[in-house]
Amino acid sequence: MRTIVRIIYIMKLFLCFTMEINKAICNYISSEWIAKAKSKRAFALDHNIDEKIVRKISQKDGYNIPLRTLHKICEARGVKLSQFFSQIES
């Protein structure tokens, strides 16, 4: 029983950590890139993603952004994923 409780606790911690990372990623993209774009539609077209995804990223609580979507955005901006994550850290 203790093992199950520990596993559940660790899973909850991981989920909270993941949610915070996703929120930080989305907040950075929203404030630094989407806000400076002409419009959400223009950002979506320029970065090869759907406009619906841009709206989800712009939400206050963020969005569980897939790595593939993040890669598309970074690729369109000429930024490596490693550079992107170092920008978020600072």
C-alpha cells in the first residue's frame, strides 16, 4: 500500500512540474512572440501552425504544447530548441 501511495505522490509532483513548464513555455511564446505579431492569424501562418493552437498558447493558464508544435514554431523563427529553453530560463 505504501508503494502505491508513493507512486501516486510522485506522479502528482511530476504532473504539477510539467504543468508549470508548459505554462512558462506558453507565457514566453505569447508575450515575446505572439504579442509582437501582426495578429494571431498572421503568427499561425508564419509559423506553420493552426490558428486554434495560437489561441490555446495565448490562454492565461497555458496549454500542454506538444514538442512537435514547439519545434515548428522554433524552426520558423530560426531558433534551436536548446536556445529556446535557455531563453526561458533567463
